[in-house]
Amino acid sequence: MGFLYQAARMGPRVLGLAGKVMDLLLGSYLLLGDYLLLRGLGGK
């Protein structure tokens, strides 16, 4: 019971941290995609 309570209390913080990491990864991935797309279009 105590463990579940602690996990429930920590859950939002852990999820928030994971969400931030995912946002950073997704953002850098999209930026890289845009960069490669622009390079590909500019190279033609």
C-alpha cells in the first residue's frame, strides 16, 4: 500500500519528465527532418 501510494505520488513527476524528454527528442527529430528536407531541395 505504501509503495503504491508513493508510486502514485511520484507518477505525475516521472511522466512529466518522460514527456519533456519525448518532446525534446521529437523536436530535434523534426528539426533534423526539416534541415535535411531543405538541404535536399536546395541541392537540386
